[in-house]
Amino acid sequence: MTFSKILTDWYSVNKRQLPWRQTTNPYYIWLSEIILQQTQIKQGLPYYEDFVSVFPTVFDLAHANEAEILKLWQGLGYYSRARNLHFAAKYVVEDLNGVFPTNYKDLLKLKGVGDYTASAIASICYNEVSAVVDGNVYRVLSRYFGIYTPINSSKGAKEFKALAQELIDKKDPATFNQAVMEFGAIQCKPKSPDCTVCPFNSSCFAYGKDEITELPVKIKAAKVSKKYFNFLVFLTPDHTTILEQRQGKGIWQNLYQFPLIESKKALTSKELEQELENLEVLKGKTFDVSLYNKNEIVHKLSHQHLYTQFWIVEVDTNLKGEIPVSKVEDFPVPILIGNFIEDFNF
DNA sequence: AACTCGGGGGA
DNA sequence: TCCCCAGAGTT
């Protein structure tokens, strides 16, 4: 039996029923693939249901406001996916009359669609023979064939793509692609897979050589940096506060937050009050500051740790740019802010 | 080629 | 604590 045959036989028995497996409509496949980038199915599934429900067609998505899309995306992370989703939807509607590209090459032109996603959509929707390479594929192939090339190197990317392209079932690329990913997710898991029940265990390199824990090889990332965030939660007599939209390039782009003072280290109340003296919005006003969380909240991201303090700033008058506290929940915010809002309960 | 971009979950 | 997740865009 060929690699492909063993794999797809396994798939026909073990595959999970998932909503995006009931359709080949490129809008739904695209939506699911973007949501599932770097995201486990368990986490992404409810977001997929929400998006399909709120935006049943690409036209609905294209005509939405970015903030509305970000709000629905809130908590899922990698928010550029949501912004690019909106951008690409507008492109499809305005430049392509609402019709998705029908091949790998043209799918790549959609913002947020890279090599993996273009191959996934092209194969699933149009039966194009284009192999997907995601984290699952790297793991399955590196273990089965004993490939030690680092998966997060350009050499590795080319090597695994070429191998997957050789192995793919030319008659049914859609099933092969989904099968290899499902196999990686369920059977050939990152940690302690049960190789005794694996259909490949008689010929798998890693299992035979006891190298499961060594493969795949990945170059370690640099150490995480620390940042100190001080969020200013203003409260006025009229029950208003201030939310600002994050500008520029960095993290949480276009999401909202309480006014932020970043510092080199954790600030004391005295030090924070000094900072507030320089704040334009508080010029000539009297205010009272208290620290909401006695212990720093450490929000851990893959590449930085955010040591966070929320400061309640009660002022005696109204403020420029204020919004009613009852509206705070309408804005898309990072989960760090969202958790505070929920806990504080205004 | 290296860096940046989130948040949840498993062991 | 460390690693992984249906990766992509920027520098």
C-alpha cells in the first residue's frame, strides 16, 4: 500500500465531523482556514460558527466595519488575520464581483492567504494538486521519513513542501491534504502519541529508531522580553471613561484599550502620579489614584511578557474623548483588557 | 533569514 | 514551565 492509501484509509475511519467539511464553498473554506491558522480546532470552532452566522456571505463581510469584525474576533489573537480578512473580502467583492479566485496562484493574492492557505483552498474547493504543509504535516513527515532539517528554516519549508507534493494523491488531493492534517492532530500528536495503534508503525522511522521525541527539529526562538504596562481607568462623576484605539504597527493594532503608560519597571503610586501630572487630559483637574490589582497581572504572549497594573483614576469633572462606561463592552479589546472589564464590572 | 504577531491548552 | 496550534507579513 502507498503512503497516501494508508493515510486516506485511516482518515475515512477516524475523521471528525466538522462544519467546514460539509461544504466546498470557497468563502466558508477560506473563513475556516484563516481562523484555524496557528489555532486549535477546539478554540477556533465557536468563532467559525459566529462568523458564518453574522456574515453568511463575502458581501456581508466586505460591507462590515473593521471594528465589528475585530469585536467578533476578540480573544482569538493574531488580529492581523481579522484585518486582512476584511481587506481580502473587500477585494473579492469590489474587484472580483464577489467570486473567489479558483487556483493556488490567484488565491495567493488575497491578503492573509499564504502558501498553506492557498493550497488548502485550491485543493479542497477546486481539486488542485497542491500539497499543504502545516505544523501537522511537518511532524508526520519528519517522523515517518526521519527528516532532521529544521522545520522553521527556509530549507526545511522547501524540502517538506516538495516531499508532500510527491506524496499527495493526484486523483484526490482534497482528501489527502485533510487526511494528513487530521492524522497529525489526532494520531501523530506532538506529545506521547500512541504508536502501537498507528497504521504506519511498521515502517515509521521515528518509531523504529525511538526518535519520536526528537522529531520534528525546530530552531528555538529568542527569549521573551518584559514590558510594564500601566492602564489608566478613568472614572468621572457622570460614569464615563476613556478608551483609545491603538495606532501604528505593533501588537493589538486597531484594538481599543484604556490610556496606557509604559514604564521600564513596575511603578509605585507616587511614580504614577508624577506621570499623570504630564498628561494633557488631566491638566488643571483634581484626581485620585488607586491601584486596582495589588498583584501585577502577567500576561504571557509567545514573545513578550506584559507586567500589568490597572490604575483607577477618579476625576471631578468630565474628560475630553470620554465615553459612557456602559459602552465599554462594545469595543474590540485585547483579552487582557477584556478580562479586566469583566472583573471590574463598572 | 530573522522578527513580530495572541491566546488557550496539554503534560 | 515549555511547547504547540490547519501561518503570514514585514524588515
